[in-house]
Amino acid sequence: MPFPSGEKKVLIVTGASRGIGAAVARLAAQDGYAVCVGYLGNSAAADAVVASIVDRGGVALAVQADVAVERDVVRLFGEVDASLGKLTALVNNAGILERQSRVEDMDAARIGRVFATNVIGSFICAREAVRRMSIRHGGAGGAIVNLSSRASRLGSPGEYVDYAASKAAIDTFTIGLAKEVAAEGIRVNAVSPGIIYTDIHASGGDPDRVDRMKDVVPMKRGGTADEVARAVLWLLSDDASYTTGASIDVAGGR
């Protein structure tokens, strides 16, 4: 769809073809954002998210990009510049985990894949966003929300220590970048989901993980993607205008 006249809010959500990313994209569109649905490989799922937004009168497009590949990220942001206009917000949601494993059984290739997507991808996406939004570069400011995880403080022993460590890097990245660009009109925050009903658990070989572990959560249930998305949208909004370098846990008390 063409970029509407007078529209001021343009958002990129990476990893938005499913789960939390898709929920963020849909909710943001309801809030008046023109949304880029970034996705890795499932074009049908990404197109379905776009269609769900357009059918409700919103503006969205899907762009394929592997955030672990720098040239893909540069192309993604370039397509948004051309199709949607001046970027005002970024949600670094794209993330992967590998099958459950102890550290002693992990090889360097696995760890590298996790960090390339979860950490380096977030850095490069944020770099491109800052270049567009910072008042140092003629931008009008904006907001970045990084998806971390409660795993960053729990460690995920016996399952995903590499994933947990990558999210701990995101926590530090969020604090450092927030301080770096605070005077340039950009706020940077994070959301740390706990045990959430999404397809990512199947990627780790444990599709029933939420139901298996929900009793360790004080609220005795898993969370939903929409519950996480609402926290993300609050941090993007003007209601959070004095909030930067912060992290919101959406984890049922765990």
C-alpha cells in the first residue's frame, strides 16, 4: 500500500511473521503506525500478517531479510525508506534458539548462529535506525525496543545457556545505546518476556514447554504474545516519554 499523506509514525518490526513480532505489528497498526513486517523465510505467514493489517485499514508491507546478514539489514531499511517514509520506531524482535542442550555439547557454529541473529542483528538494525532517527543526522527522534528475555537473568541451564547469554548481551546493549543517544531524541528500552505461548519453543524441540513449566510461574500460567506486545507499544508511545534504558518484565512474576 502507498504511504498515506500526513502519516508520521513508521515502524520496523523484525521477526514479525509470527508470535510476539506479529502481535506487535498488528497492535502497532491499530495505533496508527505504518508497519514493516520483517521476516526471515516464511513469506506466506508474513503476507498474512500484512493482510490482517490492511484488511482493517492499516498500512503495512512485508520485507524479507536475515538480520544476521548486514547487507540484508541495509536493504530492509532502504525499502522502508522508499515505501513507507521516514522511520520513527524499531522493534528488534528477531531471535532464534537452537535445540535444548547442555553447554558441554554445544559447538562454536551453534553459538555463533545464536549470537549472529540475536545480538549482531540487533546491533546492525539499531545502527540503521539511529542513522535515520537521530537529530545529529537530521532526524526527528524516535524509539527502539529490544526484545530480551527473563532467560538473561535465569540462565536457562540444561536448555539454552547460549540463548540466555545472547539476551544478557541485549540487556547491556539496551542500557549502553540508551545513554549514547538519549540527547539525540531517541529512547531505547527492552521488554523481557517470560514463558510465552509462541512457536519458538518448537524450534528448541520442546513445543509443550509452556504447559510443562507454567507451574513455576507465580501466576500459574504462560503469557500471550499480545500481553508482551502491549508492553512494547507502551514503550514506543509518548506515554513513556521519560523512559529510556529500562526493561519491563512480562513474565507472570518469575
